[in-house]
Amino acid sequence: MNASRRTIARLVAPVLALALVAGCATPPPADDKEAVAEWEQVNDPLEPMNRAVFDFNRAADKYAIKPAAEGYRAVMPKFGRERVHNILTNLNSPLTFANDVLQGETDRAVQTFFRAMLNTTFGLGGFIDVATPAGIPPHEEDFGQTLAVWGVGEGPFLMLPIFGPSNPRDTVGLVAEMFADPFDLAMANMGKEYISYTRMGLTGLDKREGLLDTLDEIERTSLDYYASLRSLYRQHRSSEIKNGRGGGEKIPAPGLSRTSKGEELSQSAQ
Amino acid sequence: MMTRRFLLAALVGSFLGLAFTPIAAAEADPKVFVSQLAGTAMETMTAKGISDAERNQRFRTQFTTDVDLPEIGKFVLGRHWRAATPEQQQDFLKAFEEIVVLTWATRFKDYGGDLRHVVTNAATDGGGIVVESKVERDRQTPINLQWKLKKGEADLRVVDLVVEGASMAITYRNEYAAVIQANGGKIDGLLGAMRTKIAEMQSAGKGATKAN
């Protein structure tokens, strides 16, 4: 616990330096207990900086990323997009497998292994997902989740440029995977980095295209788009880490809280 | 027992379109309640031959009967609920109902397309009931839903919907708290933002129907 805190502190240092430029949010006065509980639960001391980055992301999305994703959807038929998605998922399987193993998820590791075997051979390099109809559904794992399983705390909420909602722990996971990807390393060895860049670009397009309707819907219905995304991301992430098994901490629901206000506030935040 | 319940669910599910009056016996089963709720909502939003005004009215009546919006609203406002005047509380609940109904009408319309909603499990959890279900999509991983139900005096009512681990009630709560904070802790600021949003969503809804 202490060690992980220290790691996080070290990771947070450069971010805090950046935050000094943009300014931190002001915490509520200590005597307002409920406001303090809310502040801790929202876990976003860098909010002014994060909101500035979010504004940048929205501009980049509006003028470049979203039009590209919409163009991709318009130009490429659904069949083609599914093939691309399958190939990208297959390319990711070495990392998914490694993370399954590192998390001690034997069953899921075996699933990932056989999926990659089947799809690479019978599925022609991942072109066709033959494993899902065969009863082995895909799942995602990343190094941020592995760190979480190992007990590393998430740290404060962080809005990354282009990459979007994150936190120091998941940022470390993201960077680590960029350097550790076996396929990219192999391409670099052969001097074919352009293949890795193509893959990166396609991954971005595939992700954004998949989120076109969802994000539009959230933006359409929310009063504060940033706050909605922050809440959704953090809740979804904590469920992903538990591989959807829930367990342990309870998510409070209206009308179900046995003890009053105090417990209501300490929701899924770790 | 398991199979009989499943058969009952399937049976009720297949007659959803015809069942205008809720069957008292079916209401008691949480799984049937959820599949009936989702089924009727999709049915209402995709039914042909009724005007949009009537469609929306039907959806609102059903949705507000099955979902305990005042209870959710109180939770969403949290500590600010107690600070609010009775008039503000009433204004908030009214605006909240409007936003939630406008939001979910569109979502059920989309779900009613080529998606299938399947109820998988029901369990009691503390003071309430949690029903798990899945929205299955073609060649994509299904979306996992959890419906939190509360047993009222007469029948079951929804108090939260958890989509892929994200609770709608908590999301609203976090979001609205941020809006109140941005308005210097004033609930009137939130109410103003909600009214603007409602007007925006209503005019967008009308625009969409005209375009179709």
C-alpha cells in the first residue's frame, strides 16, 4: 500500500508541475464534511487543467478526429470495418495474453491464446473472427488494469490530450504497452515502422468510429459533458478492472442505502 | 422452477404487444418486470401508426409508472436536496423527469431497432433486487445491464440502471453536482441549465421528425 502510494507520488510529480501552470481546483473548506466527501469522491484536483485539455480535445475532435471517423464510416462498408477491427484485435492479443497472465486470470489467458491461434490460422491473420462463433468471446485487458489488480491506486483523474480520460496509473500502462508491443518491436527490427504507424492510425479510427453514436448521445443529453464523461469513465474503468464481476464494494442505489448520506457518497471510487 | 419461470418470461415477452393491462401475477417476478418494461418501451417507441405526440405521451406514462423518478431525483441531488426549498425540489423533480424521459425515449427507440434485450439473472441485494440483462448486437460484444429494483407498496419500481458498470443515478449525481459547483453552489443555476437543456432536446427532437 505504502509502496504503491510512493510510486503514484513519483508519477504524479510531473503532472503536478504542469498543473501549477494551469492552476489547481480549490478544495472545499474542511468543516463542510459533505462537500469534502464529494470532493474526494470526484477525485479531480486538477480539474482546471483537465478542462483546458478537454477543450483542446473537443476542438481536435470536431475538426480532425470526428470527421476522419465519419469519413471512415462513410467510405468503408460495415463488412470492411469489421475485418479491420478483427485484425487489430488479433494484433493486440499478445498484450492481452500477457496482461491476463500477469493478473493471474488463467481461464482468460487460455481464451486469449486459443482465440489468437484460431483467428491467425483459420481466420487468415485475424481477418475473420472464427473464435467467437466457436464459443470463445473476445475481451480486453491492458497494463493499467494489471497495475490496478496489483494494488496500484488510480491517482487523480487526468484528461490526456487526444487519448482522453485517464489517470496516472492508466497513463503508465498506456506508455508501457507502446514500448512493449511485440508486433511493433518486430516491425521496428525490420525497419518497417510505417506499419506500426498505420496500425496506430487505424486503431484510433476504429475506436472513434465505434464511439461515434455513444459520445454524440452523451453530449446531447448532458448538462456538463466533461463531468458526465469523467463519471462514466471512472465507473466503467473500475468495473473493467474487476472484469465485470462487481463484488466487494457496493454501488449505492437510490432508495437502497441502508445507512444514510455518509455511505451514499463513498461510491465506487477506490 | 427455473424453467417454468423462464417459460413464463418468454410467454409474457411474446405477448408484450398485446398486453395493455399489466398482469398482477407477472408484476411480482423481477425478471418478467424488467423484460416487460424494456419490451413495452421499445414497442412504444417503434410502433407504427401513432402520432409522435401520442407516442411520447404513452412512453412517459409507462416510464414514470415503472421508474421511481422522485426517489432517483432525491439521490441525484444528494446533499443539495436538503438545502433546497420545497419549490426548488419540485422544480428540480419536474425538470429531471423531463430530461430523463427525453433521454430514454430516444435510447429505447434505438434499442428497438436490431438489438435484442435478454434478461439473464435476478438476485436480491441488501434492500433491493438486481436484475441482470444483456443487449445483444450483431457481431459485437453484448452490453451488460443491471436494473436495480425496489419493492414498493404495490409493485416493483426501477431505482437505477447500471450500463457496463456505470450507474446512471451516480452519473447524474456527479454531473449535477459539478453544475451546481460551477454556479457557485446555487441550485437555481442547475435548474436554469436543466431548462436550457430541455428546450434544446425538445427542439432537436422536433427537427429530427421533420427531417425524416
